[in-house]
Amino acid sequence: MSNTIVAQLQQQHTITVLVDNHPGVLARVAGLFARRGYNIESLAVSVTDNPEISRMTIVVNGDHRVLEQITKQLNKLVEVTKVVDYTETAAVERDLALIKVNAEAHHRGEIMQIVEIFRGRIIDMSDKAFIIEVTGGTEKLDKIIHLLEAYGIREMVRTGIIAMARGSKTASRTGRDTE
Amino acid sequence: MLMSGAQILLECLRKEGVTHIFGYPGGAVLPIYDAIFDCHDIKHILVRHEQGASHMADGFARSTGKVGVCLATSGPGATNLVTGIATAYMDSIPMVAITGQVRTSVIGKDAFQEADITGITMPITKHNRLVKRVEDLASAIAEAFYIAKTGRPGPTLVDIPLDVSRNQIEFDVETDYPKQVNIPSYRPAGPSGRVPDLQMKKAVQLIAEAERPVLYVGGGAIASGAQAEVTALAERTNILVTTTLLGKGAIDETHPLAIGMLGMHGNAYANHAVNNADLLIAVGARFDDRVTGNVEKFAVGARIIHIDIDPAEIGKVIQPDVPIVGDVKNILTELIKQVQPREATAWNDQIMEWKEAFPLVYPNDGNLYAEYAIEQVNEIFDHDAIMATDVGQHQMWAAQYFKCNRPRQWITSGGLGTMGFGLPAAIGAQFANPEKRVICLSGDGSIQMCIQELMTATVYGVPVITVIVNNRSLGMVRQWQEMFYEERYSAVDLQASPDFVKLVEAYGGVGMRATTREQLRDALVKAKDVTDRPVVIDCVIPTMEKVYPMIPSGQSVKEMMLRHDLEQVKASVHADGETWSFSDEERVLEQVVEVGATGAESAE
């Protein structure tokens, strides 16, 4: 099993796409992936510090050639300003999960310990369930989800990865990252 | 001046140098048609079906290099353009499609004749845009034209809601129309772009080292207007040139260094040349599957230089040894300067030997065949006519037998393979080239897909000559069913077709029928004298004719079938008089492969 995970990781790329903040741009990007047969693992979109630019973080599976095609095809979309692949870059990657987990009285202590270890927070509590907020990389989230499954997860949502390069380098808004 | 969106639109089109709009009115474009009523310098051509409008704009663009313009109303009008837009997109043809849209206040409410045309055409346009404010209209039009014609050309679409074309603002085209379009996220390579020095050096070196080079030239050479450069490069290096379906005309096809089309139905000698090459110089071509067949077996011994304006084409199908991104004309101009002259070598002789060993042939039994008809078109129209085709067997025969001596003389739907394209594309080309004769070669299947445009041709006095190669069947599909589906002929019989002669007469044109070679020649000569209305020649050919050579889908040159191979082999397999059937396929292929192998050995 660990081998398959490694294989997947080798093929997984986190790319950041800067796009004009126009209606329909998400459809263009999503449509491109669908049409060319590229699979999106996760997708997070929001506006940037510049209200005219949105930033998408897309996690895709594929080898080097597939990624090169994705990058080039994305760059062909008129509303795409820049595409950056963070695979080879030192980058911070974060995913946020909200997990509604069964929390009967006799389990609450254990769950709170787990949450503490993973530096999560309990943000809602009722007589039968907690909502836990936890942030981190994909692996960390996978782990806590795995641990919480023992108590019964009622509902879960994840934002998908967002990423940013370490250091002072930025995904500049001008100029295109081609070739 | 206070102007409506519709008036602004026409001002902008005028500014872009538009001379013809191919369109069809409707509710959502009423203000635009009202403005057209007062517009006398831009000619509006009323088609009979919006698909015809998009193909006409396409034919106009292909025959000139200018941007073709089509116009349709919202909903069904817009969706009827779709096939034409997709056709233009696949072949990188500059086109601006303008569609009406329902009022902005009811968009998304399933209003009458509402269709999300920007959503629908997203994957088949280079870019499209819904204009929600009349203030944005001029810049949207400027961008649409700029994007359509720059870089790798392609269709764009501007969707204009009814209220946007009706609303009025102060507008002066001289000051308010963008003189330059600046889109920070769109920076295509241009005709004067930077040439990558290092890659050029590598290319020059590969060419110097090559013993068996071949130039493989596609539609990109036409788009960038590089016929002179392709020819000059070939002549300087004595490298033979094979062209793709869309590259026809990138070199005069009667030039001694031109070896015609390659690929599935390409010349056997062109395919042998590519298959045995040690260097393939791809120029504005995209390694389409109809060219490569099985990619794993395509030009395996060759190093590859790939010149293309679109970076995404590099490595999409085949990883080149030397990628050069840029405008073909620009790159070739520089390459010609840098490359060392080469003499013709034994390799050139070898290809010429193949040319003699594997010529294009059709039965010389005195009967009328499509190939003969095409040769006669060449001759009777002095190798000067523009040839538009539909899609199917006749298209491949035309690709093989019609000889282009210049670019933009050949108009065909390559990538999408759109039946129904030929007639409207020919009409569009005729509007753009009133001094030329335009021939539409079609089939009895294809012609019926847009035949209503004969009326458009009659109304505007367009003397397009349509030669219908009539085999009373959907020939290309029938050919595949014969060869690969055990002769189980499913839904290919077109015995029941209209009388095309009477039909064109009903449309107000001239109809003639030819069942012999003499009749065909006579009909073409007569057609040449008709200059004010469309002509249709119903050219009756045998049903069972097939297109050769043929490399079966997804296979390689080794599996190429030549006419005499298959016919002879069939005859020998069934000397006892039985009919040939699919079960013989393997035996036939074995023998064909031997013939192919003999060809390859003689290369050594």
C-alpha cells in the first residue's frame, strides 16, 4: 500500500494558475481539463490581493509530459495570466478540513486529545457530535481523518490544497511562465 | 455621436476592414440588422442556414488569410453556427462569429431563443465573450479580431444581448476604437518575433548531418504565408517536401522537390520517404493521427525538428529533438540564411524511384472516375481555380490529384472533417475572389448537408461550379465497411437521392450530368462560360471505387495498401470466381506487406 502512495505522490503536481477575475474563467479551466482528459484531484479558487486576479490551486495527477501539456494548454487560455508548478519548488501547502465526528460523552476526552495532537480546534459541540477544524498538508489531514473514523465521521469537507512558494519569490502577475 | 450598440458594431467592423458579413437575421439581432439596412460599404450576404454562414466566413478566410465574419441570432441561430466554428477551430482559421443574445435582464431565465453560446463554444473557440454593457462592445470586437488573427489563428465569438445592441452611448470610432489591443495574458509569437538562436543552431546542425531528410509541411506554413520560404529552403537544401492535407499549396505541387501529401491516403512514395527518413523537419504541422497512423511506428529512424507557433503543439504527440516555437515564415527566413546548401543526393533519387514504383493510379479503362474529373478540372481551368471540397472519398481523391500551385487555392475541412463544408466554403471563397473560378468538389452525401446554399449562390450570382462525384453511396464509410467490417454495408446506400440536375435548376442554377469522360469534359467547358449563377455537374462514377493508397487507421506504412496490391491480391485469392471477403484480409495484408517491404529494402 505504501508503494502505491509513493507512486501517486510522484505523479501528483500542485499548480497555481493566476487568471483574470471574470465570470466563466473557472468553467474554461475546468472544461480544458475535462476535454483533454486531465484529472483534477482538488481545486481551490479565490480572489487575490489584486481584485482583478483570481488564484487557482489545482492538484493534478500525471507524468512530466502530461503536466507540460496542461501548463501549455492553460497558457493558451486568454484569461490565464500565469501557471506555476510547485512540484520542484519549496512551497507551503495547506488544506483545511471541517470534520463532524460522533462524540459520545465517553469518547470526548480521546477525541480532544487527538485534536490537540494535530493542532486542530473544536469549533462546535453538541450532545452527540463535534465539528473539528484542522489545517495542514494532505498527509496530516489524511491521518487525523483516519484516526477519527474510529468514532464515526458524520460529515466532512476539505478545501483542497492551496500553495505558496517559500521565501520572497512570488507567483508574479505579469509575464507568462512558458517553456 | 450618440450611437446604438448595433451602429458601434458596424463602425468597428468597418475599422477592421470587414467587407462581407455572412448572416441570418432573428429577434435578438434586430437592432444589428436595422443598422445593416443603412450600411452600404459592408456587404451582408443572406444565407439559407446559419451553418452556411459560418462555412462561408471560413471559406472567405481560407482563400484570403483575412478574418471571416458571420452573424446569427440567439439560440438556434447561434447553435447552427457551431459546426462551422468547430471546423475553423480545428484548422486554425481566423473567424469572428457574432451572435445575438436575449436581453441581459432575462439571461439565465430560459428566455425565448436563449442558448448559452459562450458556454457551448468554449472548447471550439480560441476565445469568446458575452458583452454585458454597450460600453464594452468596441473593445470586445477589437479583441475578438486581434485574437482571431494573431499567433495561431482561430475563431472567436462575441455574444451581444439585444439591449446591448439597442442601447445608445456617445461613440466616435476614431477615438474610441482601440488602435492597439493589449492583453497582458495573451502574447502570441508574431511575424517579427525573436528567433531562438540556440535551437536554430541545433537545427542547422541536424540538417547538415542528415542523409535522408524530409520536409513535412502543414497548414501553419499557409497561415503564415510562407510559400516562398518553404520553397527556398527546399531548393537551397534539395530536401523533398511532403505536405499535409492543409499544407497543400505551401509549395507548388508541380515543383520537382514536391512529393505530395503524406498520411492515411497520402502518396505511397511520400510515406516511404517519411518512414525511411533520418531527419523530419516538421513545419507548421501537428502530427495529426491521419498523418502518423501509429505514432510508435511513425518515422522511427528520424530525428525531428518541429517548428510551430503554438508551444502546446511541441511534444503534444511526438517529442522533437529540436523544438522551435515561432512564426513559420519568420523562422524559415532565418533558417534559410543559416543553413548550408546541400546537393541532391542518392536519397532524392531513391524517393524518385519510389515515385515511379508506387505512382498514383486509377483504372485506365475509359470510364469516368473521380480522379479523371479532378485532372480535367486542373487542365480546363488552367491550374488556376480555387478548389473547395467536402469530406469523404472525393476529398482524398482531390487531395491526391488536384495540383495547387499557390497557397490558399485549396479549401478543405481537415481536422474536423465536416461534410457540408464544401459548397458554402466555395461560395465564401468566390465572394473573396471574384476574379477567380471556384470549384466545389463534393459527393452525393456531402452536398446534401448544405445544399440549400445553392439558393444563396443564385441570388448573389455566384458562379461556383460544384462537381458532385456521385457514387450513390457514402463512399468512405462504405470503403471501411468493405475492408474492415466484412462487407456488412450498414446505412451507406444513397441510391435514393434527388435528381441533382433538376434540383440545381429548381434553385435557379445550371445542371448537367456526366456519365462518360467526354460528357464530363464538355460539362466543365460549358460551366466555364457560366459566370452569373451556380453550376452543378452530376458526375456519375462506379459505386465500388476506393481510395488508394490507404494506411488503415492506427497502423503504419508497412500496412499501406496500394490499389494494385489489393485488387491483384483479391483477384488471385479468388481466381475461382468467389467474391472477396473479410476473412481474406489477413492473407491480403500479408502480401501487401511484402510489397511494402520490397519498397523499403530498395531504400538501402
